[in-house]
Amino acid sequence: MAQDNRFAVLIDADNVSEKYIKYILDEVSNDGVATYKRIYGDWTKPALGTWKNVLLEFSITPIQQYGYTTGKNATDSAMIIDAMDILYSGNVEGFCIVSSDSDFTRLAVRLRESGMNVVGMGEKKTPSPFISACNKFRYLEVLAHETTASSELPAEGEAPETVVPEMTPLETIKSAVRTIVQEISDDDGRAFVGEIGNMLLRRYPDFDVRNYGFKKLTPLLQSLKIFDIFSERNSDGYNRLVYIKEKSAPVQPQKPSTKRVHNR
């Protein structure tokens, strides 16, 4: 269960604003418990002075890392070394790497090779190699917008505009869902929505229904307007299982023949 998964949250202060901290930790809590909460930077720099109250409020441990050489980012090296130490300690089941820097791509790959669940978080400028190296990736702007936005939801069946054009386009998701349904559907052509969500996340680590203005997967699928939605009660009588099936093309009525019949 999610609450049993222990995560090491490692934050690159040089690439993340303090305004996102609450959203980061709230999102991690959806997957497990933040056992380690560390943030890396040169805290002698005045630019990082605004972090003080945030670190105290959320009990995040600041790790001091001096810039030994001009033009070199020592913070990245410190984060990588700590990540490997935590990995070998065996105290966590996953890592949350918070940065918009592609330098952590190889670290994410290495952690996944060791069986870790790697969650990446960064801004929209994050390079695609780092995004692809994670099990899943969350955009900080989307997390902040989703939390602070008004409670108004789009009308049923209406797809809102994509929040960020750099993300996986909605048309790509639409095509992928159609393919997945064809691959996993039963004899009746129905596919379980929960399985579709898992497969989308494996194929597109940045997939998140909130990227497209929705709170749940089913309304997003409904907005694509190419699937019928089915719901039935589970064997326990309480929970409902949701399935989708691709809509059949409407049968066109046959036009009456205009050919004249000549009597002989």
C-alpha cells in the first residue's frame, strides 16, 4: 500500500522555487511517506535566504554544498552521492528527485535499475531525457495550478485546453488509449480503466490527467468522445469497476436504388 512506501525526497535548491515545497510534499504523500527530506545548495548565497522559513515549517534538512570551482555545479554531485548512500542503506522503496536539470538523468536510471520507484518533479523547462528516466514525472506548475485553481470543472464531455504545449499532446494520449484498448480488451471489446491508466504512465512518464485540466481519468477518457463508458459493481458490492469500449461506427442507412427497371 502507498503508506508503506518510504521515499527519499532530494531537492535541488538551484533549480526549484520555495513556493512549490508544499505541493511537492503533498504529491509525495500520494505515493508514500517522505522518510528523507533533504535540500541541496550553497546556503551562504543571499539568493537562497528566502528558503529559511520554508525549511523550518516543513522540516527539511538543508545540505550545505560550496561551489568549489567556477562554472561547476557541486550541488548535483552532492545529491547524487547522497542518493547512492541512501540506496545502499536499504531504508527506502523510492526516490523523489526535484529538479529541472538533465544532469540527474543517469541517477534516475541507476535508481530504477536497483528496483527503486523514481518520481521526478520539475518545471516545464525540464529536458525530456530526465522525464523519460523516471517512473513518473510531475510538472510543478501543474501541481500548483491544480491546487489553487477554482473548483469549477469543465462541462461534461468538454475537453479543456492543454495546460502546457511541451507536455505529451492530448492527441498522442488519445491515439495511445485507442491502441491500449485494442491490446487489452476482452471478447466484448471492453478494457478496465485502471489498467489503461497504469499503461499510459509506463509509456508516458509525464502523463497526469491534471496536465489536461481534469481531476480523474474517466472524465478525460469521456472527453475524447470515441469511447463508451461502462460501470458495474465489484464482487464486494461497494466499489465500482469502470470500463471503456470504443464506439462503433454508426451504420449508414442504405439509399434506395434510383435505377429504373424496364419492362420488356
